[in-house]
Amino acid sequence: MSPNRRPPEPTPCLAFREMTPDDLDDMAALLGDSEVMRHYPRTKTRDEALGWIRWSRHGYREHGHGLWLVTLRSTGEFVGNCGLTRQDVEGVIHTEVGYLVRAELQGNGYATEAARACRDHAREVLGLDRLIAIIAPGNVPSQRVAEKIGLALEREAVYRDRAARIYSAAL
């Protein structure tokens, strides 16, 4: 594994690793949860969750990053996913930090801790100079996470035919 393909370093509470097809049960439960996916157009099917894993694995191979599986360091319990993906926003490719945490674990600061680790990984390991987050206008908790890791509202945009807020920061 090349140095820039490795996942972020562990944080005080969380560990990161590449997703594999063996993670399908956890990812299907996460992406199929209506509470977790309330700001997406809809929940994902099991087949779509497998596609999510494949998409992340493609990102690791092609760009050295993707969405990583996040677990609690203390127990190994599945928390969600967080990582860096390439996204086309109105014809321009950006690197986005994205995060999803199991509904019953939300409110513990895990999304912020994971997103901060991914932001630092983007800057220190991958050498990126800019990071964005694409967030639904009504997703206030996600907006707070973006702000806590130093991203600020840049503009309103249309992303995949839906209104979105683009948060960004120079790294």
C-alpha cells in the first residue's frame, strides 16, 4: 500500500480502514436507515450499498482516498463511514469530506472527530490545498460539523439536481 493510500491515523476514539465487501451488512444497515439518510433523496438498497463500497474501493485505487469505514478504537464497533471523495459540482471537480454516523451514535462528536482526521489527512498526507463539504440546506448538524473542522459556507449550488450548500476551506 502506497503511503498516500493509507487511511487517516486513528484518533482518540476512532479508527479508519478501507471498506471491503465483507462490510456489506454494516453499510447496508447504515445506508438503509431512514434517520441516517434523511437528507438524501432516499435510503439505499443492499445492492446500492455494495455499489457504495465498490465506489469507495475505486477511489482508493485511483486517487489514494475514498470513504473509509470508521470503528470505535475501544471495541471495534462499527460507527459509520467518513472520507474524501471527488465530486463534480456544477462542472468543477472538488475533493469533498463526507461523513455518516449510525443514528444511535450521533451526538457523540464522532462525525467531527472523523471529519477532522480526514481534513488533516487531506492536507498532511495527500497534499491537497482545498476541501469542500456538500450539505443539504436543512442538514444543520452536518453544517455544524463542517464549521467545527474549519469549513465555511462558500455558496449555494445545485448538486445532483438538488439545492446544496457548499462549505469550503483552504488547507
